[in-house]
Amino acid sequence: MTDSTAHPMNRIGSHPAGRLSLVSLDGRRRPEPPALVVVAHGSRDPRALSTVRTLLDRVRALRPGLPVHLGHIELNEPLLTDTLADLDARGTRDAVLVPLLLSRGYHVKRDIPEMAAAARVRTRVAAPLGPHPLLAETLHARLVEAGWRTRMADAERRSSAVVLAAAGSRDPDSAVDTARTAHLLSERLGVPVVPAYASTATPTVPTAIQALAARGRDRVAIASYFTAPGRFATECAEWSPWIAAAPLGTHPAMAHLLLHRYDQSLATPATTTPELASA
């Protein structure tokens, strides 16, 4: 872990909610904190479910005593509606739903709030994970793992660039959020970072690569802006003319960021639609 990653994660980990004991000073057990429900999209790729489950184990290790659950929007079990019904059956009164999604869009603005509103459990819907500096740190780490050199000669840097490959959405707020992440990563790397998309939005990944090549940037890396392996991540990586990073996955910063969104939601007034929260 680099120092730049450790600093924001330590700052987030020091949030008061992370230090609360389950036992009060007079020896009586405190009420159980609101459950954290991580809301994943769902995927037909079995690697995605395995990745998400491992990520949730990291969250549990960071915050012992916090009930952590998983719910999917579609394609995988448990579905979010079933997770919320199960929490109600167990007598859980409150839950914070943290989207394992990287930007605002239809799922964050409509699907998850509607499922939450239909539940008997009292819920808050947190902001999506992105944009946030911890995502830029994770993207940087994945690029370095793939072969990105942290020290480059000036000529090498002038010919290098990154395409931030994301899923894509028709919601313009999604593109705004992805562009902010690209800007954070560009500041971290010192080279241009161009958002591009696997579907729905433009530019596509190959179009972005071609545009960069036309500007003399022929050493183009693909940063995989996906939470887990899947079809889109695989297809985007195959377009790479140089190196392609792995998805965000189970990097430690991802677990810290999920807890940060949980804490952040509890510290702010409840809203029906999550607002952009970049810090």
C-alpha cells in the first residue's frame, strides 16, 4: 500500500462510527448498528459473485460487529428485495443500502430507492462509490500491477495515456461522475485519462484509443472501471493496444470506501435519491 492510499483510508477508518464499541461504559450492550447492505448489480459471470463475497468479508474484518449483507439488483441471488425481507424477518429495524456502483444512474436513482421504499425495514440509500480519491488510488494500483511504470522519461510520458473503460449509461450524471474519476486518475498519473464506454454511451473504447493515437499517444493503457470481472471488463481489455488493468475487485480501498459511504449516509439527513458525494 502506498502512502497516498494509506492516508485517505486511515482518515476514513477513523470515523467515529468505526470506533463505537458494542458495549457501553455501564456494561450494557448497545443497540445493534444499522445493517450495511451492499447492493451489487449482478452478473452471469461467476467470478463477479465470488469477488463481491470476498469484498464483503474484507468489510466485515474492518468493522467487527457490523451486520453486513449482500443484495443484487438482478441476475444473482440474493436479490435486494429478498435480503430486505430477510432482515425484516430477523427483526432488523434499520439498514443502509450502499450501491456497489461507480456513478449515478438509473439503478442508483430509481431501482434501489424503489426497492428500499417497498421494504418494511427502515432504509437509507447511500451515494454510489464514485467519484472518490480511493477509486483513483485503486485504479492506479491495478495499472501498476499490469505493468504501468510509475517513473517515466518525458518522451515516454508524452506518448502515454489511459482509457478509463466504464460500463456506460444514458444518464448524463453518470458521465459526469466518470469524468471526475478520470480527472482524479489523470492527476495521479500525470497523463491524459479519457473516459470511454462498453455500451450505451460514447465514446467507445476503440474510438477513444484511436483519438489518443491521433494525438501521438500510442502507448494507451486500459484502466478497468468495473467492480468485478465480467463480459464488459473482458471486452474492454481485449481492445488494449498495450496493457490492460484488472477490475477494481477486492482491493483494500474498496472495503474502506464501502464503509465510508455507510458512515457518510448515517451522518447526513436521509434522502430518497442519493446525492453526489465526492469525499
